[in-house]
Amino acid sequence: MAATDNPLSTISVDGKTLDEWFDARFEQKMLEREKAKTPMLSIMVTNGTLDWGYTTFIIASTAAALDMEVSLFFTFYGLSLLRKDFNPDISGLGNPAMPMKMPFGPTWFRNINMNIPNLVQANVPFFEKMATGLMKQTLKQKGVAPLADLREACCEMEVEMLACQMTVDLFGMSKDDFFDGVTAWAGAATYIEKASKADITLYI
């Protein structure tokens, strides 16, 4: 059919053909819909150490404060961040970029980055507990909120916290082991559904 044979091309709305008006109107409505959409953040949390716990809850609480819809899917070792008795350690093993910072002494001493070789870390008894204690002291001195407070802040800002049911069963855990902030017990399909709708998807 030729353009002149299209009956819509002969109708004028606001100085435009009906085809042109529909195209412009559709584009306008799509832009309005995009502006009205609540942005979404989805994070898969697989690591339960102190440093990665801070990463998870700082990003989640910040996104929620920016009016984003946030969904966290905790699986495998990340599940430890949802436990009632959670008190995660920090480990430098396999992480040569992690410096040891002393939270005491003169400023020049506290500013030294002490990279401890893996061989030393692996052979010094209770090295992880010592490193964790030093890190917690440093965080406190710098005014960083305790990890438990950040987790509670996420709950208050309605961050969705999904616990992987398969991993709970795999590790022989009970739902009673977890704190009340767990939103739901879910599987991979639920995570994929959330992630597919998210504007930002992260893996921690």
C-alpha cells in the first residue's frame, strides 16, 4: 500500500499526521514510564567475611537511602551474614592486597601498610582472630558503624533479604538459626527473576 493510500496519513492532529502523532505520543509515554519507575538493585551474596559483609550492607543501605528497591540473595557462605550468632572474621589469605593497619601508636605507625605473607598468616595461630580484632578497632576509630547496625539499618529501610533454601538444606541449617530480618526462603529461580528486572546486578 502506498503512503498516500494509508487512511491514517490523511488525518491531522496538532499539525501532524495521525501516524506521527501516535509515534510522538508513544515515545512521550515511554519516557514518563521510565521516569516513574523505581530503580532496582540486586546483589548475590556468596561471601560471609567481615570485609565482604561491610561491602554488602553499605552498598545495600546506600541504595535504599537513594530510594532504590534492593534485593539481596544470600547463598553458600554468604548465609552466615544472616545468622543470629553472626560475628564474621576477616581473612587475608589469598588476598595479598589487604594491608594490616595498626589501630594504636603514633600516626606514622598507624599509616604503615603491613602486607603479611600468606605463609606467615597460615602458620601463626589465631592470626585471623588477631586481624579481625585489629580491623574492628580501626573501624571503630574511624567512626564506621558496627556490621550488626548496618544489617539492622537495611532491615529498617526494607531491603529484601532472601536466604537460599537449597544452601540452608545443604549445610543442615535450621530457619531458627537466622535472624528475623530474613524476608523469604527462596531458590535460584527467585533470584533470577529479581535480577532480570534489576537495573544494577552485583555479585559479592
